[in-house]
Amino acid sequence: MTIQLRITLWYTCLITLILAILCTALYSYIFYKTNQDIKSTIQNTVKGIKITQSVDFWNSLQFDISPSIANNQVIIQVVDYIHEKVRYSRNLVEAGITLQYPDPSPELKLNYTNIKVNGDPFTILNIPIVLQDRSIVGLLQVGLYTGKETEILHNLLWILVLSSLGVLAIAILLGLFISKRALKPLHKVILASNRIENGDDLIKRIPRGKPNDEIGLLSDTLNNMLIRLQEAYQRLNEAYDAQRRFVGDASHELRTPLTTIRGNGDLLRKLWSTREPLQPVEPHHLEMSLEAINDISEEAERMTRLVTDLLTLARGDSGIFMSKKKSPSSSAYH
């Protein structure tokens, strides 16, 4: 995976996280406020409802309900557990809707429930009706149609999801564009480095941009490295040229004593190969033989010195530390 894709991926993950947090916070806030408004409307309706409960001489429960309802979306149902009767508000009767209600029990408490009646969503507040002895004799149910609120929240959810996807797509394209622009100088550095590598030309330098950023520092570092490589390459070339000249000179120096030794050897072979075994030695033959032997000895010593010098240079090139001192018998250094 390229650096451009990695940068875009991290950028996209960050944008996704931010969008998720913002959308969740916005939807949660609107959902909370909507539920609070629904509960506030139901509670205000409950305050306008007056229910009086009393037990007559025959222990029958009497309800006196006088609702004052201005919102047609609010439905009311009063359950009489003693007479097993149910009273409805007018809009509930007209709609032909009957709300389900729980059986009387000590666990019955004030609570909110979300139900669907004929496919329509309602929020219902259940309020137990109790006597002074805390016995439950009835139940007041006040409900509010929440279809519009549910539709608004549903549409809001889709708007947030679609807008987040759109923003995320734009963020990805923008991230690719920005990362490509940001990494363009780096691509130039790579191309320049490839040209230098393929051309074996250490004189070339990587062009440096004006901004003093990380790419500029990288260009400076590579250019300084190329300068040091060029200097080292020049020193190697100079050392190679010097070594080549030395090898040529040494070859020439070794050719001369070898030629002398070979010539004197041929001379001695001719002088002594033609002599009869019992023939007396002529003085000039003996003198020539001694001169040839002396020449051979001198040239052998010369070759020994040359070989010793070559061995010393080879050891120096291999990195062996050598101390320099003047020889007492010669002006040469060992």
C-alpha cells in the first residue's frame, strides 16, 4: 500500500469518526427533545383532566371526569376496575380505537409505553387511580399520536446517513487530491534518484523546492550524500589510476632484470655447453662467466626488492597497520 493510500485511509477514518460522533449527538439530542415535548404535552393534558373517585353506600365507584382537551391528537381512556367499564374520549370513540390496558395489581405504577394502534404509533401514559387506602380502583390512560414525530426522526436519520456518505465520498476524493499534491515533491525526488542511479552520473543533483519542509530536508540529505559519494568515487578513481601506473612501472622494472637474467643464462649455456670435458678453461670464458653470474645476482636482488615493495603495498591496501622507519642499509622505507 502506497503512502498516498495510507494517508487517505487515515484521513477517511478520522472524518468517519467525527461524522459518526456529530450525527449520533445530533440525532440523540433531537430524539430526546422530541420525547420530552411528547411527554410535556401528555402531562399538560393530564393536568386539565379532573377525576374524582368516591364509593357510594353500595360500595360502587363513581367517576366524575371533566376533561379539557384542546389537542385532537390526544386520546383518553379511563378504566373502571370495579364496574369493569371503560370510558373513552370523543376522538377515540370516533376513530373506533380501543386501547389495551393491564389488569389491576399492586405492581401497577405510573409509566410511559410506546404502542401501535392500527399501525399508528402512540405514546401512552398510564396513571393508576387509587383510593385513600391505596387500593387501585381504576386506570387513566392518556395517549398522544406520534406519527409525525416518528416520521421526522426517520427522515432525519436518512438525511444524516446520506449526507454523511456524501461528505465521506467528498472527503476521500479531497484526501486523494491533497495527499497527491503533498507527495508530489517526493515523487520528484524518487524520479531524480532513479535518473542518477541509471545514468551513473554523480554530478547531477536533486532539485530542491522552496519550502523548507521534510521533502526539502530529504533533498538536502540526498544531495550531501551524492557529494560525498562523488568525492569518494573520485578518490577511488585516482587510487585506481595510481595503482594502474604503478603496475605498469613495476612490470617494466621487472621486465628489465628478467631480460638480463635470461640473457646471461643463455650466455652461460653457450659458453659451457660447447666446451669439451677435458678441455682447459680459457681465461676470457671464466671472466665472462663470472660477470654473467654477478649480473644475475644483482638483478635477482633488484627483483627481490621490487617483490618486497609490492608485498608491502598489498598489505597496506588490505588495511594492515604498518609502522614506517628508515632502513639503516638503504634509503627505502619498509
